[in-house]
Amino acid sequence: MPTRPELANAIRALSMDAVQKAESGHPGAPMGMADIAEVLWNDFLVHNPGNPGWFDRDRFVLSNGHGSMLLYALLHLSGYELPISQLEAFRQFHSQTPGHPEYGDTPGVETTTGPLGQGIGNAVGMALAEKMLAARYNRPGHTVIDHHTYAFVGDGCLMEGISHEVCSLAGTLGLGKLVVLYDDNGISIDGQVAGWFTDDTAARFEAYGWQVITSVDGHDPRAIRAAIDTARAESGRPSLILCRTVIGKGAPNKQGTEHVHGSPLGAAEVAAARAGLNWPHPPFQVPAQIYAAWDARTRGAAAEADWRQRLDAYRGAYPEEAAELERRMRGELPGALERAAADYVRACQQKAETIASRKASQNAIQALAPLMPELTGGSADLAGSNLTLWKEARGVSRADAAGNYIYYGVREFGMGAIMNGLALHGGLRPFGGTFLVFMEYMRNAVRLAALMRLPVVYVYTHDSIGLGEDGPTHQPVEQIANLRATPRLSTWRPADAVETAVAWQQAVLRADGPTALVLSRQNLPHQPRSEEQLAAIARGGYVLLDCAGAPEVILIATGSEVALAVAAAGTLGAAGRRVRVVSMPSTDRFDAQDGAYRDSVLPPEVRARVAIEAAHPDPWYRYVGLDGRVIGMRDFGASAPAGVLMKHYGFTAENVVAVAGELLAAQ
């Protein structure tokens, strides 16, 4: 039977071999954390390599994702469908072993990590999801949701500000099944962290309300096991285990220094490490007895089989709850949702309300949430402004986690990362609100949601200078362009309550990526539509108002500026001009339509085009061309009443008429 050091050395060898072959990578963390990983994965982690998606598995997050070979070695050794050929293809094009772990590329990878601190945020979301679902579905004598979330973090993760946001909230909510193991090796890229990171980490986490286990020798399996046992015994608080380690342990001339952090060891050092570790095997070769000791397939299948027996018993005792839980686990939407969402859109058109789109969003949530119990809301301390609450919303707390609304506090970035974790865990469909301008704080979490194709929804209100007196610090300008430029993120800026209802409809029905809803503070007038126009909203851009015959000029607008375009079209039409108004609530959805439809909305022969949006103008030139004009924001706003600002920056029907007139005169 192999010894524990031999099992850990298999991780070290595979990691240094893969990095050396790729001629790039980070061998330091995998070699330094190998002993911690060996104890966790062989003694505690409940998972099934034969079914990586088993719902009640423990979750493992490598927040310091640059150490990806640690995770790939663990997955390979324990029996996941990750053959040695993939480890040999580390960091190569189309391999399952990219430079940082990527969700969806590799079986067993729970989330995409790399930007430091994001992974611990995701782990908090996963642990929160477990607690919420357990509170909702477990019954006396029937425990069907019961698993832990483990995360590895490094110095960099704890230096990043997001770690404060998410770990503070984790302590407040009492996430007792979250166990974080800190690779306290004292080294980062620039060298000894003592020059720039002298926080009392233990005191910091104790202040958050965590159980903190200090002074653990990260190379002593017995000490590691005892620490994890202590962490698991604490049910009311998350636990942080501070493991003192040597970065790059096993590399005799480079261990303990920054030189082993982010570059290959070199052939000579690899050979020296092999000798020092008593690992005489050639690169990428692991003895059969070590593979056998690592293999988790049999015990993983047994653990899942035991859970399925418990689920069968639960199904017999609580058939309705079991059916609902299993639907959520499969990621299926309620059967009545699609029809109900369509009916709600038609009802909004008939109601013809003039309201702010943020209020229309709240109305849509109220209509959809009772039909979609997995919908989980939240806001970064702006619920009353974002209007993210609904009648049945119930806050999640330490004592009662069975609710469906998370009060994130002023933690925009943390909210974004936690929402990603909720979505990754499964069983919940999160949305969260803040002001559009504060999207900047959560930008990296939004990007990762798009990268992972997670179906999360962002409710971004106060969408322009139309918010008025709060001034340029709160008035978004470049943020919508940023969102629209993000691949896989669908962005909607609706013109009225009806388009808002469609935006929510499309957001909740979407399963392959996130959606951003950009909403107004001010009231937006209802726009009349035919049935055909109503159906066309979902295509992202459509003809809202047309003329007899071919148009001479096309006005394109979104959000509050659609009403300006309609008013300007009336003035131009009265002067004998043929004007078409195109409402384009979602440019990405419009761009996804076939060329024939796009040309029917924006005929190529009509070159006189004006786009109107109280935001950065650059994205609109793709629609108006070099001959067209964009009425947008080329500088920051100012503090003044909304009406004053709109007039000053040219967002009036009169200015739209004047600009269109200039284009027509130039033809």
C-alpha cells in the first residue's frame, strides 16, 4: 500500500511534468498543496468520478486557479474521464487542461477560476445554495441535501477585496458547511508577501464570525486531517484552516521562493526533485498501485447509490416536494412558465401603462416568481431603488435559509460572484440588482458568468443621465457599451413596460448565458403595437413606427429615447418626410437574426439613419454607418434635474428632428 507522501508525490510529479512539457504554468501551488489535497480528496471529499454532476456531491473549488495542475492531477488520479494524454496536453489548444480551470471543459471542474478571489466567492454561493435547498427540502428522517463546499485559497485570493465581501457575508449567514483551506506559504509573484501583506488573517476571519484553525502544518497529513475534522464538526460557522506550506515543495533549489511560482522548474530542477522525492518514474508515468490507492470510483458510486436510496424514500414520503426538487436538479423550467410569460407580455400590452422600466421589472418579477420557485432574488443594498422585491419575497438569514431573497449589502462584486456560485450549484436561478454605474464593481464576475454561460440575471437600474441630481458619479455613460461588448451576455434596454416584460421573459427562458436588464428611473410612455410588432420584440430590434412607402430616414433608439424618436417622427412626418422608427432593446438579439430580417428592419439602401441613446455612442455606428449620426453621450453628465440634463445634452425631439433634417438635406 503506498504511503501518503507517495500519493502526494504523484500530484507533484504530474504537475511539474505537465508544466515542464508545456513550457509554461505554475508548479509552485500544486507542489506546495499536494499534501493538503491528498488528505482532503482521499479522506473527506464525497464525489463520484463516474458521475461528475451528481447533485449531492461535495463541491471543490480551486480559487487560486493558476495552480490548475493540482486540480487536473486530482481529477486524473481519482478516476475522472481525464486521461494522461490530456495532462500531457496541458495548456494546449482544445485540450481539457487549459491554463486555468474552465467550467464545461473538464469533467469535475466546478467553476472557472483564475482571477483571484472569484473562486472563494463562487464557493460561498455554492455553500449558500446548499443551505437554502436543505432548508427548503430536507424533512425529519429524510436528508436529501447534505454536502460540503471546500475551497483552496492563496495569499492573492485573500488580498483581493472580493474576499472581504463574500467572507463577511458567509459569516453573517452562518455557512457551516463551507471549509476554506488557506495555502499560507508567504510567497506571491513579487516575492515575500511580508512586504505588502501583513494582515492578521486569523483575527480578520474571526471578526467575520468564522471558526479559524491556525498553525496547521500543511505537510503533515495527521495535522491536516485533524483540522478538517474540526472544521466539519462546526455546523454554525464557516471554517478557515491556515496551512503553513512551502511553495514548490520538493524542488530542492527553488522551493520556498517566487521562482517556483509561475514558470517551469527546468530540466535540471525536475531531475533533482525526482531524486529528492524518491520518484524514479519517467514523466507522466504513475505506478499501478498508486493509481489504485487514488481511485475514487467505487466509493463514489457507492455514496451516490446510498443517496439515491434516500431520495427514493423521500419520494415515497414527500412526492410533491421530491418532484419539484428533481425538476430543479435537472435544470428544467416549470412547465407552465413559458405560456404564462407570453400571456403576461400580452397583458402588459393591453394594460398600456406609463411607468418606469424598473417598476415594470418589479411587476414582471411579481408575475413570474410565483411560477418559478427556484427564482432567487437579491440586491446590493438597493432593493427599494432597484425594485427587486416582490410580495412573496422572503429574506435568507442565518436562522432561516428557506427564503428566496438575499440581502447582499453593499457588496456588488461579491454579489456577482455569489450569484455565479448559486447558478453553478444548481437548483436556483439567481438575479441581483444594483445601479447600472456600479456594474463596474462587479464587472469581472459578470464576465465570468458569460464565459461559463451561466443563466443569471442582472437588474441594472438608473440607466442614464435621466437619474438627474445624483450627478456624474452615478450617471452611467460607458457601461452599456461595456455590457454589449461582452460575448454571450444578452443585454436589454427596454422602451416601456411591454418591452420590459419581454426582456424578463427572454431572461428566465434562457439557459445558455447571463442577461443584463438596463432599466430607467423615470417613467416611460407606453408604445402602441400590433400583434406582429409584439411578437417581434423578442428579435431584439423591430419596426415600431413606419411610414407609407420606403422610408427616407430611420430613427433607431432604445429605452427612454424611443419616445423621443417617436415624437420626432411625428414632427418630421407632419413636414412630409417618410420616417421609420426602430426600437432596438437588444442589439445582440437583433444581430443574431438572419440577414433577411435585419435588412427588412434596416434596409441597406436607406443611408440616412440617426441612433439616439443617452449612453456612449460608439456601438451605434455599426447600425448607422459612416453616413449616419448618433446622438449620445461623449462626456460625463452633471448634477441637475433630469429634464435640464436631457435638454442640455441634446436628448429632445427637437434635436432629433434637426439632426435628421441635416442628413436629409445632405442627400
